[in-house]
Amino acid sequence: MVGSSHEALHRIFQKDPTLLTKALQKVLHVPFPEPREIAALNVDLTEIEPVERRVDTLLRAETDEGTYLLVVESQGKVDERKRGSWPYYLSYLYEKYRCEPVLIVITQSSKTAEWASRPIRFGFRDWHSLTVRPLVLGPDNVPMITDERQAERDVPLAVLSAMTHGRGPQAPAILESLAAALRTIDPDSAAVFVQFVDSCLADPQAKQMWRDLMTAIQYFWRHPLAEQVREEGREQGREEGREEGREEGREEGREEGRIEERREMILRTLEWRGIPVPDSVRERVEECTDLARLETWAQRALRVTEPTELFTDE
């Protein structure tokens, strides 16, 4: 499983390296030439001196106009030290590979995006010895993809949308559209994207909703993110079985665990979407023991505007 947003970035751009050039062309409208070939390079920029410097992702793009190095940085917050390290990265990489480096910063924060997009200039007022202009992908320029059909047409861009907009009131629609679109691509690619989104969602509620979505559509159980949850479920069942001393006890314990999980999913989704849950609705959900009905309510919780709409046609 991908362990961090930095590692996730590296994995997703290895899986689909053209995602970067597409983002530059479609999102930032930068006329980056169409690459003939893209290769991943070593991200370690450490020199002989004992100072470690490492970029998140480094790709070499071969185009008709020349060879470029795509230097990708995932930036969670403002960090003034990067105003020194980014120019160093570019200068070092040019000296090492003798081709033009392009710095691309990806962030979920509008504040960080605004900061990162400022040119870095060294020199005095009327003469700059060095200028660095990062290309920034963030919530203010990456399209917000909330439509399932649009997500299906460009799944990698929908993944980038989930990464940069994975918080706030539109997050449920973004994550739901992406979840549906993942079913239209090959399972191996989908598994990489699922893990990537899980690792990059900084908002705990958004991360939990993503996992709930993967559980609800039963895709979740086909990739490594599920292993811990599966083991917890098995352990719960074994514990229930030991207490009862019978196989029936183990199965009953697992069933009760699934029912309780769905109840929590329904209420958590409504609360996270900012929909107040009255006591009457909470009691009805908590008293329900029909797993199929709870599954239906969990799906509706992603779309309803009023909590009572959970119980439509009932």
C-alpha cells in the first residue's frame, strides 16, 4: 500500500506519466510539446556532502522540441525553505542531465498554491541573476469533476481532481464520481488510483468517506487497503465465536459488525456533508437490523439533501 502522498505521487506518475503533460496542457494551458516517450529517473539529488535532497517525482520527457525533466513536488503547506531548495534542484538537475528542468508543484491548498506560484528571484531589483517560475496545480485551476460521465472520459484527471478538491462540500460528489469511473478501467490501474486517492486525502472525514465508498461498491475488498479492515472483521468474528463457543456465534458476530458499520457509515456521511441529523432519523438508523436496507440508506446518504430522504418509498 502506498504510504504517503509523496510516494503516491511517484507511483501514479509512473503508472500514467502523461498525466503531468496533460495537466500542463489542459489545466494550465501551457504549450508543452507532446512527448514521444517519458521515463522515470532517480529522485535522489544527494551530493557527496552529507546533506540529503530528494524530489518527489522526476521524469524525463522526450519531445520533438527537445528533452525535458519534469520535477514534481507535492506541497502541503507554505515552506519558505523551498524557495532555496527548488532553484537548487533545477540547477543541479540541469548540470547532471544537461536538459531543461520544469518544476511542477501540486497542492490541495489555495493558500499554498498562491504562495508556490510566486516567482523566485535571486539578484537585485533591476537585475535578476536567477528566476524560477513554478507551474502549480491546485484547487483553483484543476477542474472540479463531479459528473460520473466526465470522470469516465478522463479518469487520471478525475484522480487529480479528487486530490486537489478532496475536502469541502463538493468532496462527496467528486469522490462518488471517481469511484464509479474506476469501474470502467482495468483493475490493476484502478487499484493504483484507489490507493493514491486514499493516501492523498488529507481531510480525515474525506478519507473515511472514500473508504466507505470503496466498501459500498465492493471494489474496496479487491485491493490492499482492505486487508486491515478484513482482519479486524475476522478477529471480531473470532472473538464473538470464542465468547459463544459455537460457529453460530462467530457468524452472528460478523453480521452484527457489518450492521453496526453501515449504521455508522450512514450517520457519518450525513454529518460530514453538513446535513443535521435529527434524533428521529438517528434512532431509526440505529434501530435498523436489516443489512440490505442499511446498504440502501448508505447509498442514499451520498446524495440526499434532507435526512428524511433516506427513507423514501418506505
